Amino acid sequence: MNLKILLVSSPLTLQERYGVFSGAGSSQPSFGLACLAAIAQMTSASVQVIDAAAENLSIDQCFKEIIDLQPDLVGISSTTAGIVAAGELAVRIKNFRPKIITAIGGCHVTALPVETLSEFSGFDLAVVGEGEATFRELLDSITKIYDIPDSIPGTAVRQEGSIRLNDKRPLISDLDELPFPAWSRVRGFPYAFRPSPLRVRRYPCASVVLTRGCPNRCLFCDRSVFGNRCRSYSAAYAVEMLKDLAKNYGVKEVLIEDDTFVIARKGVQEFCERLIAEKTDLVWSCLGRADRVNADLLKLMRRAGCWHISYGIESGDPSILAAMGKNLDIEQIESAVRWSKEAGLKTKGFFMVGFPKETMASLEATLDLAQRLSLDDISVMQLTPFPGSDLFGIAGEMGTFEPDWRKMNMLRTVFVPHGLTKKDLDVARARMIRKFYLRPAIIGRKLFQAVANPRLAWSLATSFGAWLKVILRPESQ
């Protein structure tokens, strides 16, 4: 039989994901769902992607879309913040038509497979870890037996009142063996989607992930899906993937979303040199680590079309960075930002408040660093002990932890370290945003941005309104 497959992201609206920043939030479609759609296309199955989060669909709207399409299998991808919505959606699907197979994948269920299937009765099975190989075997098996297979590596299944957790599946060693993402199965791609206005220069754009796995040991990061070893598409393959986006979909800008993109300098260098040699008409942005860049690499990236780089800085207190396993020193951060500016790159710094052993003094040090660096933008989040992170298991010992999955979007305070209060953290976050953005130089830059690119004016105005809400009512998050 030919399966009819629907791949869905958890129906978490922009308001639920970004709070007061929803007007300026990203609505980029999921690279992961497009990759899984490509795997489904390799079988006899038909496949469609509904990226409910990117399309800003509610649970009711997403459920209606699913029922109208009448699939045989619904695969839902979910983060921790979206797992409750995903669970409710699955229950509605099963109540409407019990024969529809419902599968859950993503970081939350990978970290807590047995707990997730036990807590949410609507899921028939879970894909645990990296999804492509498991999904392919799952589809082949269902096509043969038209039932839920119970022993496929990389899955957890509901079985006679209990949960069976099968063996782990080895990680994919050669990412070049994977097909290009099936963007054609993502409805409206690319013109129906928008990233954060501060991260784009040209429309339409697309988000990609070119590396998987991270060898770093930050206590607040979840490495359960892709592991501790960094694997990359080859430079040749990555460039062809970007050329596919430009040629077949009209994409003009690419957002490289992986934290470990710059971890292998030689690979980044080859990637840039290929982009330059092939004269690709693309601009791009990426994330970076301060200890993995140097002045020459950043200049090469700029020549290859990169215009923006974001750094995970986290804290201005060296003792906090060391305790969290960040393994960066302040001088490395300062040098990376300075070299980026000298290369002509726009820069953004990611910061967090509420680390274990955080103090008013460490919060002040973070504010001081954010103002001292020549950053163009900052993002200030609340530390969140996600399932799969080392911090998740010890958060209760380090402070007060409220593991309410729905609140774990890094904007709402679910963890308060000993010695501080929730109000301390909310006020500190609002103060950082206020002190950084309400400076004449920053305001001047934003006004120039709006004038230079009128298409961004409304989004910038919306962002400014959100900043004001956080500044004036920090507890609203």
C-alpha cells in the first residue's frame, strides 16, 4: 500500500513561543521536517508538511488541516515548550480516527522517551534521536504490515500497557548520503515565511543546518538528539544544497542555524572559497563560537556573502562561564566581536540570566560586558534547564525549578537560583535590554535601518514596542 504521510510541527503559536516579541518572531519553516519529507519521498509514500509553528496555527486550526487531508500517519516534531500542544493534537487525532498512526519526534521525546509516551496517551510511538534512518525503516515496515512495528532501533512504542524503549540507533556518519531537503513539500515555501527582521537583508530566505552534534560540554545544552561528536555536510554538498535553494526556489538569503557551524575552520574556509568561486548570488548569516574564529576567517566569510554572525556569550562573569562548562574567556569574546566588526559583519550577542550561583554582581558584570562590546543587537533569555541537559537533573538542588513544559520557552522564568528571586531575574533582564537599546548610537542605527530598508520598518517598530513592554513590565513574561 502507499502510505499518506503528514509531517507536522507542534502547533505552538507565535504568541506562545515569543510572548510580547511575537510580532518580531521568526516564522521560518523547519529544516528537520523538510529533511524527513525527503526521506519519505524515497519510498512509495506521499508526503506533505504542515509547519504549524511557522504558519502560526492553533491546535484547532492544525487539527482541521489534518482531518481534511486524511493521512495514514502523522509525524509530529516538538520541542519541550510545544510538547503539551503536540500531545493534545495527537489525542484529538486518535479520538477522530484511531487507525491514524501518530508518531512524536524531536528533542523533548529524545531526552524523555518513556516519560513522554506515558504522559501523553495520543502518541503511538516515538522516534528517539536522529530521525532519518529510523523514519525510513519505520515507513518500510508500516508499508509491509500496516501496523506499528515494535522493535525498530531508535524508537519507543506503546505495548500492552507499558512502554518499550528499543536500542539506540547509531548516528549517521556521512551526512552527504542524505537527500536534499524536500522544500517542495512545505506549502508556501519560501514566500510565506519570514525570519526575525533583524536577521535578514533579502527575501525570500531559508534556514538550514549544516552540522550536527557538539563536542562542547555546556551544562545548559541538550545534546541528546545529535550527540557529542560534530558531523558536517561536506563543503561541496553544503554549497550544492544552497544552490538548490537559489535555483529551484528563488531563495536569496540563507540563515545557517547550527551552533557548531564554525567549529571546523578548514571546513568553513572550503565552504566560503566554493561560494566565492561559484559566484553564488546569496547572502547568509550564521551562529559562531568566539574561540573558533579568527580575523582572517571572518574576512573570508564576509567575502563569501556572510553579513551577520551571532555569538553565544551567555554571561560576563568568568566564574559563571567556567561553572557552566562554557570554556570561553572574556578576552576571546572581545576579540571575536572586534574581528567581526573589522571584517564588516553585523554582530549579535546571546545572553542569559539566572544561572546557578548567579548573583547581583554577576548580573551586573553581564550588563557591563553587553554594553562594552560593539554589538549591534542582543538577546537576553532566562536560563532554562531543558530535558537532555546536564542541568536538568540537578536544577532542583541549585535553586527553585518549575518543570512546566509549556513555560519552557526561555522567556518565562522557570528556574530561580538560590540567593535570588524571580523578580530579581525579570528586572535584570529588562534592565539589560533597556540599557543596551536605549542608547543614542543604537537608536540611531535602528532608525537608519528602517530608512534604508522600508520593508523592515514595521517589524522594527513592532520589536521596539515589545522591548518597551519588557522594560516597563518585566514581570509580564
